[in-house]
Amino acid sequence: MSWCRNVFSVALLTSAACASSVDPGGTLSGPIQLRIPDLPRDLTASEQQAVTATNAFSFRLFRKASAAQGDTSMMISPLGAALALGLAMDGAQGATFDQMRSTLSLDGAAGADPVSGTRSLATLLSSLDPIGSFSIGSALWYRGDFPLNPSFAARGAGTRVGALDFASPASVQTINTWASDASIGRIPSIVDHIDSSQSLLLTNTSYFRGNWNARFDPADTHTDVFYGAAGPQAASYMYRRGLMHYYASHDLEGVDLPFGSGAFSMMIVLPRSSLTIDAMTTMLEAGAWTDLVGKVRDVGMNLFLPRFRIVYDRTLNADLQGLGMRDAFVADGADFTRMSPRGRELSLGVVKQKTLIDVNEDGTIASAGGTVVGSTSGFVPLVMRAERPFLFVIRERASGTIVFIGKVMGV
């Protein structure tokens, strides 16, 4: 049986730049206004399919994992999961391939290689923001005496494919060194040991560091109550006043906070008091997410957002099986014969994701691509307080790709 260990780790270090300021007379002065930066090229048809599939997969996977975790704060990297599982799917065949393709929401993707768009999309996104940093990578390690089909290795262009002696302790160091390099040192270790009886090991890293384009002034941070799933608790609330990208409907409200030069942003989505996080996620999965993003408008507002930090570690096997990816995990039932002539002997062992997010007000000014809007006065801004459980989504704004999605149930 093969061991598939996907470790997706993200470190979100929020830095701050001045979003807006209040002069001594209390006048609201305008923030830096950012257009969405253009992509360096048009997306290919397969990349456009990858965006659609990844976003659909994002909410489906998150809904499964979120329901299983209940009142625990959590975050997943759907793009990282899609990239790593797509590599395994490249070696699958028959019902195993069909189930993996359906689970990754690639049913409508044309062509014989439906995951090539995901790989090239990930490469494109990793080079967009010169101010921030986003990197994502996958590697497949196989036992040196295990026959790998050359055509499979060729399809994994841009992915590390290497032979190792799994019985040697040096193999652990080789994999951990790769993970550290791929994550800019943020993931120094992803494996402690390797079972010498294993044939395949699949690893993945995802790393994001973003500087707030508009800063939360630390002098304005104050303590107040967060009404979390476990009851009221003290929280450190960051504060900003100014024009922000805002959306509101009968069911929810959201604010979109850009990073760096504006390529990436974090959308904070707060359900109305009568709606649970899981119910809201189901609603967004049904197509409301595209509508929400498309209707964000600049609104003068006061935003109160708690600092939060999430370290999350979850095995995704049950979630993926619940989405229909069943045969891939069945010993002597999976079909990975496109990966190896001995592919009938292979099955996925563990699909694991590890994530880290740290949201605070520290940072540096990043004003590229923006102009300063003149002062505005004479109105009372809207107030948004993220004082109860909420959803957050980190996305690339031009393509719309969801990179990370999570929920805050307590702080």
C-alpha cells in the first residue's frame, strides 16, 4: 500500500500599511485605492477550468471538514490539495480516476490531462505580487526499486519526482530539506520517519505571506468581547476607518482586505446572527460566492476585526471519501496503473493537511499601483464588527482563485 502524505502549510503574516487615517478634527481621510492588477498574460482554457474547479472544490471540501470539526477554528488550502491530489490522479485509471476527477470538480474539464491547468495556474499565481510571497509545490517520492512509468513522470512537469531508499534515515532529511526550500524555510520538517515497506510518498507545501495594503494602527487595538462557539471571551480587536470593499445581503456581510500590490486579498464573511457558518458555506457553494465577489463596493465604514491565529492539522481521508473519492484508498482496489505497471498494488494511505495562519496589524506600507483619494467628511460610516464566528477566504483577485479558506470560531 502506498503512503500519500500531503502537508499543506501556510504562514500568513499580515503587515500593515495606512488604509485610512483620522485627522485631529475627526475628518475621515481616504485610503489607498487599488485596482485589481492585470495578470501578466491571459489564462489558458485549461487554467480557466482549473479556477472554476478549484473554487467549487474549495467549498465542498471545506464544508466536509468544517462539519467534522464542529466548533473548532480551522483553515484548509484547497489549491494545495487539488495540486497534490491531481498528481496522484495523473497515475490513476478507471473508476479510481473517475472518482478523483469528480471529487476535484474536474468533471467538465476537457482533454486527457485535466490537471495540467491546475499546475500552470499555481505557477502563475506564485509570481504575481512582488511585495508579498506565495509559493506552492508538490513532490512524489518513490522507493528506488519500484518501477515508475516514464510517461507518468513526464506529465508531472514542474513537480519533483525522485527515487529514494526508504530504509535509509537520509531519505527523511532529503524530503524535509525539499519542504524547507519549497516553503522558504517556514516548513522545516514534514516527515519524522518513513516506513520502509511503503512504495510512494506524496508531499505538498503551500506558503503565503501578505502585507496588508492598508494598515490597522496598533494604537487603536483594544480589548472587547468575542462571542465565540464556546461562549464569550476577551479578544484584541484591530480597528480601521475609511473606504473599504464591502458587501451586504439579507444573509451575510463581507469586507475584502487587499494585500501588497492588490493581487491577493482576504475576504471576511460574517453571517447574520440567524445563520450558522456551515449553513452559510452551503449557500456560498451553491453559487452565491461569485455573486458576492462581483457586488463588492467601496463603502465608508468602521471595521473591528479580532486578531486571530490558527494552527490546524487534519487528516482529510474521510472528507475526500465523503466527496466520492473512495477507490483510491482501497488496498487491492485502487488502480494506479498509469503511474506504474504495479499500480494495482498501490492505494492512498493518508492525505494530511497542516496549516498556520496568524492575522495581526503589524507591517509595512505597500502603495504600488494606487492613488490616494481625497478626504471625505459629513457622513457616518457603516460599522462592521466581526465579534462572532466568521469565514475568511484568501483569493487571487484577477483570476478569482481561492487559495485558502477557513473559519474563526474563537480567538
